[in-house]
Amino acid sequence: MKPKTSLLRLFTFALAVGGMTSGSAFFSANGLAQTNVPPSNNNPNFPSNNPLPNIPLPEKPILIEPPVIQQPKFPENLDGPPQGSPKPGLEIDPGVTSGGVLSVNLSCRGAVGSLAQKLAACRSILGWQRRTGDRLGEIGTLTDIGRLLEAGDRDGLATVFLKQAVRQSQTLPLTAWQIGRPTLVVPDAHRYLANNLLSQGQVSQGLAAIESLKTAELYAYMGEPPPPAPPTVPDFSVLSPGETTVMASYNSMADLGQKVEACKQTQCSDLSKLNDQLQKLVEEYNAQSDAYEKEIRQRKAEDDAFLDPRFLPKLREIVDAQPGTVLIYPLVMEDKVWLISVFGGGVVKSQEIPVKQQEVGQAVYELRRLIQDPTTSTKAFQAASQKLYGWLVQPLKAEIQPGKVKNIVFALDRVTRYIPVSALFDGQKYLIENYTTSIVLSGELTDLRDRLPTSVQQTPVLAMGAAEFANYPPLPYVPAELDRIVQKPNSQGIYPGQEVLNQAFNFKALRDRLTGHRILHIATHGKFVSGQPKDSFLVLGSNEKMLISQVRTLQDLQTIHLVVLSACETAVGGPTQDGIEISGMSYYFMNSGAKAVMASLWSVDDASTSQLMGEFYRILAKNQGSTPVTKAEALRQAQLALLRGNAASTGDRRGVGVVATESKPTTDSPRSPGSNFAKPFYWAPFILIGNNL
């Protein structure tokens, strides 16, 4: 047996005989790196499932060479790279599959050699993963094959494998989701398929893939399999007859390749016969893949409907709900940002913005660093904000002229979720000065069927909060904030309802009083923790923490239209984080019945928040007549009141500091008690997620 070339077979044997210990010893004995930390799909410096640098590929596509299935190649000199740099070869990342079988993430994109050799490595690894029942590994390898084919300018063929990766993810059992690896593998399959489809001009299918990506990210974050897609979403992952033929041919080739390798290992007598069969299958696969790609090219050239975006019904519902609405989907890839915009009348526009994920992440991180310090000069913040505006909004400037467009709805992606979109600056004005802004988790997860009643008396509010805490700073403005909202004797409250303050604000009170209310307002400390969903919480007046996951146990959220979290915060710990905790927090409430969530992106000023909330509810109460005020417009006007007003800050802040998984930059910057609320620090943290009507 040749050294190095049969390491994969040896490793399989070591695991079968001695379990994980023998497998680990195997890596050490052969000088291979073994990592226990899954690669981050949020890090722009590392490709999905493989922290090794890409090797330059040939300019022309290369077909798989018959008849030999080449094994993954490892370099002879493993000590060559400088210290601290990844060794060339295959990344090996142990995990556990749903059936308890060891899952090894062998990323063939890091294999040494030509494109043909990399694809051959993928084929061997895929067969091994199927034999060992590594369902998650299969998804990663299929995704790798698709990405390799794209690198070889075979986008149409890449679609087949990326679709198959997504289809595999749709049948993963619950236990596979609970172990955590789908957080990396499954969203990547959707993301790269969306990128592939958009690159070929298939905007409708690409949008459908993005919609599915957002659901996959949420459920991977929560450790659960996503539900089946509703009938309103076209199944973008269904294989066409031509794609089915190509995939079946590839599977037959991969399966027989495993038999050939087993025969080589045992020196069986049927090797020549098996090689003949394999050569025939390889030739058939190459012919079928060529024919499929030719068909795709002809359809693109001759069939306008092939590239014509078929509008997704839920997206039409969002843009048609209010005249002058545009829906913007940024899709952040390692080397570009796709900007997909959806307008009324079925108009869809797709643009490729040449900016790297790392640059976007760094810009967002810098923006948040500046905005969370109220001593930052306005000029410095606006310069940072204008850079992001240039990537996410400026390309659409001609289509979104004020008066032509009034409402911008964002479906944000990756690190862009941390952006306070209302404070994006165009060089003269903030976005909020010309448009309402709101966020949707996805089109399919947005329910616009319900609106708040036009009558204030039919909109009871359950207002809960705490001003005093045993372990957190006091929030002296909370009682006045609740008094501004809820009607009671000798108060200026606007809405009927109940006010629950301090020690009376506990989990049972929240659970038992939800029935009959339309708005739930919570004013307290809270935290949405990046990368740690189980640690996100609200601090109740009883000084207990209510984990965000407990929201799912609240049975009576079905009647709640709007949830306002008037204190909580999220923290961006570094430019590579993806902000999924923001979507996750909102989804816990919305999946339990609420239609919209208003929350803050950072630790907010107590006095300014109290004033903003009072303005928000006062304006929302005008929701009467033929042109009622929407929640998005009420929030906009409340923010403008602070931006253009002169109220002073006292310095008290809501929130409990920053918790992040990468780094912990402080946000407790000194503030001037005499400053007004015009700076974005005071008015920009609040975002409206979901139903904006």
C-alpha cells in the first residue's frame, strides 16, 4: 500500500477497530492536522467546511478522467508551510452523526491537485460518507462539488449538485439537527445554491433559495429541522429530468468507485472487470453532463421564460401592501454581495456588488463601534454609515427616489443584520428622513393578514417593566414610560390595558395576563447573545431571568399583534458574526403568534427610550380613518422627533453590557449629560421586524 495515498482507508479502518481514540492516534502518527472546531461559515477568510486556501484551477473545465477513481492526495512534506498556516490536504473535522456514527468532514475542496483530482477526491469521500451513514458529510461534499464545478466555469452542472445538497438537508432527522453541525452545513448548501442560480440569471429561483436559506438559518440556530416549505414557495431544489439523469449517473459512478477501491485493497480477482464497468459509467456521466449543459445554454439563448423571474406570492404581498414599497435582499458571499430588489408590479432587479464579506463585516463593526459611543462626532459616524449605504442602497438610487418610494423593507443577511438601517446616510440625509424602514426575517415568515384595530379602545396593551433590580442598574424612567402608554386614573396614558411593574412583573404574571391584549410592551434589561441562543434572556421584575426560549411556552401570544422590547440589546462581537440571534429572538415571538417585534440593537439610553416610546404610541394612536398610521411610520416619526428635538439625556442606560462569542468591546462609553437626542445613538437602535402595517 502506498504511503499517504491510502490514508482515508486506513482512517476508516482505525475508527472501525479502535473508535475515536485510534482515529486520533492515526492522525498524529501520519502528521495530519485534526481539528475539533468546526470552521465558521461566517468567517470570510475561510471557505465553507474547509479552512485551507483555494488552489488555482485550470482556465478550462476538465472532465473526470476514466477509469481510475483517484484517492485524495496529501503532500509528502507536511512540514512545508510556515508555522500557524494550514497544511495543504484534506481538512478532517470529527463530529457525530444522527445515528451515533462518527462524522468526519472531509472537504475535498482542499485536496491537492488539478480540478479533476479534486473532483475525484470528492467522489471518493462521498462514497465513503454514504457507506458510513454520514448524512451531514454528504451535504458538505455535494456543496463542495458544486463549488468546484463553478470554479471550473460549469455553473449549470454545479446547480445539480447544489440542489441535491439542499434536498439532502430537507430529510435530516431531528437528532442530526440537535448536534449542531447543521448550523454550518445546511445554510451553506442553500447559500451557495442561491449564489449559483443568481449567477446564471435565474432570479426567481435564486430568491426562492434565499427564502429557504433564511428558514434554514433560523432552525439551525434553534437546533431544529425546518418545517416543509408552504405551497406558495416554488420548490427550487426539485431536479429536472435532465438533472435527475446526471445525478443518478454520478451516484452509480461513485458507488461503483467504492467497490473498485475495496477490490484494490483486497486484491480481488474482479478488479479488471470492475474497472471496465467504471470506465463505462464515467464515460456515460461525462456525456450526460455535457448534454445537460448544452441544453441549459440553448434554453438561456432561446427561451426568455428561462430567466424571467416568476414573482413569489408572499413577496408580492409585502410590496403591494403599501404603495411605494421596495423589498431589498442583500446576499453576502465571500467575494461579493448580491443586491436583489423587489418592486410593485412584479419588477425584480438583481445586482452584483463587488465587495468582499470581510470588508462588509469590518465596516459594520466600525459603524457599531462609532454609533454605540454617544461622544462620537456626527461627521465620523456619517462617513462610516455612508460606506454601507453605498453598498446596500446607492445602487438602487434611481429606482427609490423620494416620492416614488416611501417604504423600504430589508431582508438582511449575515453581518448586515447588525446595521441600524434607519441611520444609513446618503451624504445629506439619513434613510429615516425619506423612508420608513422595517425588517422581515423572510417573505414567507411575514404575516400581513392582521392589523391593529383603528380604535384605540380596541387595542388593549399589557405593559410590563421594572425600574429596580438586585443585580442590574436601575431604570428610573420605566414607570413614566408605562404611564404614558396605559390609561389609568390621573395619568396621560393612551391605551386601555394593564400595567405590571417591578416585583409584580414575573413569568406567571406575563403568562396569565396575555389573553385579551393586542400589544405586549416589556421595559427591562435584556440580552440577545450571539452564538448562544440558550443564553439570551429578559430580566423580570422579580430579578429572575426569562430565557428567550421560554417564549415558546406562552400559549396566548396568538392574540398579540405587536411585541415591544423596550430595553434589550444585541452585540456585534466582531466583523465575522452573522446576527442570527436577532432573527432568532424575533422568530420565537412570531412563531408563537405575534405578528411583529420591535427591539433595540444596543444598550439604550433610559430617558431617550422613554420619550421615543411615548411618541411612538401617541402617533400610533392616530391609526384611524381611511389612511391609518402604520407601525413603521409611527416608529419613523418618533425617531425623527428625537433627531430633530432638543431633549437632554440623563445618562441612564438599559441593557446589561455586551456579550459576544468573539470579542467583548465595551459599549459603556462616557456620555455627556447635557447632550441632546439628535445623535443616532439615541434614536437609531430600534428596529421593527415582521408586519410593518
